[in-house]
Amino acid sequence: MPFVITSPCESEKNASCTEVCPVDCIEEGKDMFFIDPEVCIECGACEPVCPVEAIYDEEEVPENEQAYIELNRSFF
């Protein structure tokens, strides 16, 4: 999974990331958005537009947010 959406999205749930994704790999869940690892092309367009800095490259997800890697995978 190239990019992961983490906990700050839960309280914000801003859709800016969905508007810039060229492959529509970001889907809305009940409490936050999720990135489909099978569709994401690793373009990085979503990361800089997130107003709460909730999106990370999988390799850069902070240790305290690691659970969100599996949460994004399991959503799909």
C-alpha cells in the first residue's frame, strides 16, 4: 500500500484528497476516508492537500499510527 490515511482524518473527514486523486482510489468510510491499495498508483497527489496531514507513504507512517496500515487494507 503506497499511501495510508491515519487518525487525524477521523475528526476532520475532509474530502480534498478525493478531489485530486487521478484514479479515484480514496473511498469514504463511516468515520474517515481510506485508500485502496490495489488501485493507488503512488502519485502522491493526496498527501499535500490533506488539511490535517493524515496521509503518509506507508514507509513513513508514524509508529503510533501503524494500526492504520491494516485498517486501510481491511476496509477493502
